[in-house]
Amino acid sequence: MFGLFNRKKTEPEKTLESMIDDNRGFLDIIAPDSIEEQFDYIRLGGNYARTLCVSYFTNDVQANFLQNLHNIPHNVSIVHHIEPSASDDMIKSLNRAVIEYRSRLNEPGLRPMDEIRIKNDLSDAEILLDNLTSGRAEMFNEHMYVHIQASSKKELDEVTQIVKAHVSKTMKLLIPHYRMLPAFQTILPLRQNLVSDLTYRNFDTESLSSLFPFDECEIFSEKGIIKGKNLKTNSIIIVDHDELLNRNEVVIATSGGGKSTYLFGDMIRRWMQGTTIRVICPKGEFGDKAKQLGGEWVKVSPLNGNIINPFEIMHSLIPIDDNGEQAASSLLHQKISRLKTMFTLIYKDLKNKQVELSLLEKLLVELYADYGIHWETDFSSVPSTGFPCMEDLYRKIEHKMETDEQFKLLNGLYQVLYPYVEGSYAKCFNGHTNVDLSNDFIVFDISDLRDESDLQQVAMFNILTFMQDDALRDKTTITQIYVDEAHVLADPRNPLAMKFLSNMYKLIRSFQGGVTSATQQVGDFLSAVEGTRNYGEAVILNSISKLYLPMLREELNSIMEKTSENFSEEEQRLLIVNEEEKGKSAGRGVYVVGSKKVNIYVELTPEELRIWDKKWYERKFGKRGEQ
């Protein structure tokens, strides 16, 4: 009895009319201000639309035969109305057809061409009859429509002709004259097939599957970073890096291929979504742009005195390697290992000299001990001024050579260190760190070192180690590190710097960070080899996303030969560029995310372009860049 008072009220059944009433305000906003029906098109506000009915299919329906239609780079939609159909009538019809085909094969004087055609038809009929009678297949009635939208009547007619040309060999398209409004209502998700009499075809299960696209020609996430425009479908390419295996990326192009334009757009878009951005810029392209956006522009130059002390040990977490173990036993051990690598970049002859490297390590341990730093030191409270610098090592080597005969083996390193301590490079390397890392967008500009290739490599390696430690300080901040002109690190005589970059790709992913490396020198990038290990290839393999922009044939061949990346003939035609065609091909390439691959066109928004290149912006939009 008490249940009478607790009886739930019956919810009224949801109908289309009730849903419209509930959302009328929203629908009024998105609805066109007027609808005008003409005999062969319909105008919806400022848009023009036409719905085409598929009145005939070819008998030879192949899997994915609608791919070209799906890939048309215009606003074209394909709509299917599919209804289950009883198989009895089809079985009866097939029985009669089989008897007729067999009878015709026995006719005297049958031409060979007719005999072949009849045999093929007989075989198809017998296979379908066998599938239907055994229950392995079902029958369906298929009604297919192609809906086209455009911003003008002229564009609508042009796209209609393109669509017809694409499908002329496989189907016949019919314009439902004077029935444009019912045809438009048919393609809406209302389950109303109002022009079904104009399009009809029986399909069994296998044939019906051929109508659906099983190729992957889109990379689109509900949220993420806009990468560019799909060249085939004209849709936007959006990647959600949070959903990927890692945030690592590699960009490969020839000079003028659009690499820098892509990097600038990508770093701005990630930064706007809360990612901390760190950039190594060997060509001086990004610093002033970052400063306009409130970022920090750090020029590392022999003239200005911005220093990142190679000896400073940042209080960061020790990363875990692929085996689940710490990459180093302590932060001091990690720093000494990096310093030994850096000194082999400074003094090339040091790399293969085990005795000299051992003596150097002994001095480094003593040097840190002079500053009260030992293997177990907690670096959370050690200030930047609490570390030794380049001059301290220089003086210690000098003193040791005077007092201990064995250390005279380091005389070569001592002589090479002079420019870094008292000579022209001193303002880049000798001193305590004076760079502020509090900004979430920092560009380290080393363009002033480009005439000194060895010095530029040392500076890039030093900054890269600093950036990794900064990214590994905690797991709550997402940091993306951009290494432009990454081939500067590669050296076939000493692959250790490239090895560090390769390891960085693996270590930083466990801290929500990522690395984007870019190069326009494929040969150099893939030249750092140690035994059977190619560290440039390892960078590519550890990148979940890859952007290949226009390049020379030999560069593309090098990628396909030395990595696991393969390109179709169509993709090769898109990527291979001649010197005189660089301008036309810039920004067009192939973008890969995991197993998905699309043709891409890299494009900046008007505001991004205004910051990136004011003259280009003015040519394109006819406005002053300062506006």
C-alpha cells in the first residue's frame, strides 16, 4: 500500500518534436535565416546545396571503391539508407538466373567473349546463391546519396562536376529535379528516405561492406593541437598529444620547405594550452617572436655574457630507463658523465683515450669536493654560485700538471680549454649560471656561434643537458623541448652528443615531457653511428609523430634506406622537390602519427603569421603587420 505513494512517474516518450521544443533556442541560432528551393539546388542562408541520388552501381564492386569520393577536398558528404531485405525473392531470382546462364552456355555458335561474360555471371550467381541458402549472407536494400555544399552557385556546379567525374566508372548520379527539399531532408539524420524511388540496389553482406571506407585518411581528435590541413579532404588535422604513447616528434625538410614555420606554429599552440616551451635556436628565428609573446629570449654569445654553467647540478629527479632502473646512481655521477662527453666535443682527441678520461674524472670528483659536493649531496638548497666553473677546472689541471707527472697527459685538454676560460668563448662558458628559468617560454639563441661549428655543437649540448634537467624537476609540468637544426649534434667521429639526444627521447616521456627535433640536413642527422646503432634513426623511431616536408630525392632515399619509414609513389611525388620549385611546395608534406599517415599542408593563422613574418602577412592579407 505504501508503494502507492512512492510510485515513479512515467517519463514521457522522447519524440523529435519534443526535442526540437526543448532546444528551440539553440536551433534558432544555428538555423539558416532563409531557405530557397530551386529546381536543381537549394539555398540555405548563404550556403548552396545539392543532393545527388545514386541511381546505378556497376556490377564489379570492389572493396573501398568509394575512396576517391571520400577524399575529395570539398564539402561532400555520402549518406546511406540501408534496410534489411528478405532473401526468398532473391533466391528464387538467382535460381532462374543460374538455369538461364547454364542453358545459354550450351547454345551453338556462342562467341568466345559472350561465353566468358556468361561464365563470370554464372559464377557470381552461384556464389551468392550458395551464401544465401547456407545462411552465410543476408540481403539489404541500399539507397545512397551524395550531398554537396558550397558558398556560391558557381562553386556548387564546379564541385558537382568533380564528383561526377570521380565516380563516372562505378556509378550513375541523378539530380532529383524539383525535389531538392525532400532530397535535403533525406540526408539529415531524421531516418526519412523521401526520394527512395530514385535510388535502389540490392546488396549482400559482403558487397555492402565495400561501401564503407576502411582506409585511414584523417587524423582528427576532439581536442589537441592543430597541425595543419589535410591535403586530400581539406579537413583540419588535430592531434591530442595527451592520448599518444609519447610527445616526441621529428621534423625533416630541406631548406625552405616550411620547417621553421611549422615549429613556430606548433610551439605557440602548445604554449597556449599550458605547455612549458624550451627552444634551442641555432638560426636566430624564434627569439624575438617569443619576446613579443612575453617569453624570454636568451642570446648565448661571446659578447653578452649569458652563461649556463656546465658544472651546475640542477636539483632534478633521476629518470628511469627502459629497464625500469635509474639512469644514474646519483646526480653527481650523471653530471660527471655528461661533462666527460662535453669535453670530448671540445677536445676531439680525448674521446678514445681512456687514461686521460680517467684522470679527468678524478679531477672532477676533487673539484666538486672542493665545493663540498659529494655523491650523496642534496642539491635542493645549493645555489648557482655553489658550484665550480670552467676556470676552476682549468686552474686545477694547471696545478696538477705542475705537481704530479701523470697529469701532464691532460696538457692537450688544458691548451684547448684556454678560449673557454680566458679567450673569446669565456663569456659563454666561464662563470655561474645567470639565466632566469621562471618563464614558461624560453628561446636559447645560439645564432652568434654559427660561424664556429665546433663551438655551436658544444653550446647546444650544454643547453640541452640543462633543458633536460629543467624538464625533469617534477612530473606535474608538461615541457616540450624544441631542438632546431638537430644535425649540429651529429658527428660521425663522435656520436656521443647525438646519443644523448636519443636517450633524452626515451627518458623525458616518463615526466610528461617531449622533444621535437628538426633538421634540414638528413645525411648529417643520420651520420652519428656507434657500432650497429644509428642515433639519428633512433630519434626518428622514438618519435610517435613525424612530419616530412619537401626534400631532395637523395634525402628521401636516405630516410627510406636507413630507417623503417616507407612512402608510396604518390607520397614521394609530394615530397621530392627541385630547387626551382621550393616556393611552390613549401609547407606540403606527409604527417605520420603512429600507424596513421596523411598528406598535410602547414599553415599559420593570420595572427600567428603576423608575428612570424609581417611582410608575408601584408602580402597575403593586404594589411599592415602592426595592426
